[in-house]
Amino acid sequence: MSSPVLPAPFWRRLASALYDGLLLLGVWMSALWLDVLVRDLLDLERSWPALRACLFLVGFAFCGWFWTHGGQTLGMRAWRLQVRCADGAAPSWSRAVLRYAVAWLAWMPLGAGVLWSLLDSRRRAWHDIASDTELVLLPKTG
């Protein structure tokens, strides 16, 4: 008999976000290094809007790949969290795009969109609601 799936507690959501944020920082630093290297080798001018767009896309590739392939980033695995659709399936790429874009908006106004999960009966943040996904706590194994 399987145990019921519970919505992710707020503190686990934050712990997972911190873990993934540190990992993403390393990925972004690598992307910045590559940008500097390529631009210097080709003697290209710096473009801050292009760099910001690149970092946004790199972040999406990082999160989107994990979300669409099992529903767990590395931080989510560490904290036994999983993002899934209502039927339990991993989100599609279109849902992942929407989730990632709205997650940026959810964190911008002092985390208001993430704090929203404290008020929602199903503990969903803005990006969960917009992408019709949920963040759940997985049962302990073993």
C-alpha cells in the first residue's frame, strides 16, 4: 500500500530552492566564463541584454531538463520533493517553460509568489498555479 502524497512544506521548498540556487550559480558562472572566452577570442563587443537572455535560457535548460525528466532537480532530490502534474506525470516542456518564467515573477516582489504557498490550501506558489503543477513531498524510502 502506497502512502498518500502530501504537498511540500514551505521550509522544504525554500531549502530546495537554496540548494538549486547554489548549483545554478555555478552553472551561470560557467556560462559567463564561456561568454567572456568566446567574446575575447572573436573580439566581440559585450551585450548585456544578450547575456541576461543567455543566462535566463541556461537557467531554464537546467530546471526544465530536470523537471521534465523525473520532476526533480538535484535540490528537490535532496529534500525529497517532486514537481508533477495532477496525474502524477512529470511536466511537459510547455509547462516547464511557463513554470520557470512565472517562478522568476514569483520571487521578484520579495518572494510574494512563493509566500503565496502559505495561503493556498494545496500549498501552491504562483508558478505551480500558472503551470497547473504541484510540488509534493515524497515518502521516505527504505
